[in-house]
Amino acid sequence: MLTLILFLIVGSIIAYLAQNNLTPVTLHFAKYVFSGIPLFYIIISSLLTGLALAYLVDLVHSIFTGFTIRGKDKKIKQTKGEVVDLTKQIHQLELENERLKNNSTVIEPIDKKAL
């Protein structure tokens, strides 16, 4: 529904421009000369050209943003792998620590005064 309303508004603006800008003009483009073109066509074609260029700039920006996000995702996945490896290593060290605590014999400190 919102799209239909926007199309009606844009269509109304274009119709208004078409009615009030029918004056024929001459367009000089590089070495080419186009005469008798209604001003309305120049206005609409300028608008469409600007929208197309803005779309292309946004498309290029989106592509570069996608590459950046992909690189960040790879880095996150790599870091998560490192965290898993380090967690396994910590667990193994804790097991080894407990094993060493249980297997060690208590050694009495030597009293230097008795000697």
C-alpha cells in the first residue's frame, strides 16, 4: 500500500512537471547538438541519471562492505578455534596439576637449627 501511495505521489509530480515544462530546448552534448527536446525530458533524464549513479556508488560500497564483513567473519572463526584449543590446553594442564598433587609425597622441610 505504501508503495502504491509513493508511486501516485511520484507520478503526480512527473505529470505536473510535464505540463509546465514543455518548452523546447536545444541540448549541446560534447560535439552533438539535439534541438527541439522538451525541457521535461531533460529534467527527468537528469533525475534518472543521478539516481542510477547513486545506485552504482551504493552498490560498490555494499560490495566493499561485504568483503570487509567476510574478512571479519574469518577472523572471528579463527579466534574461536584458538579459544577452543586454549580451553583444551587449560583442561589438560588442570588434569596434570591434579595428578601431580595426588602423586607427590609430602616432603618435610629441613630444620636448619637441628643441624
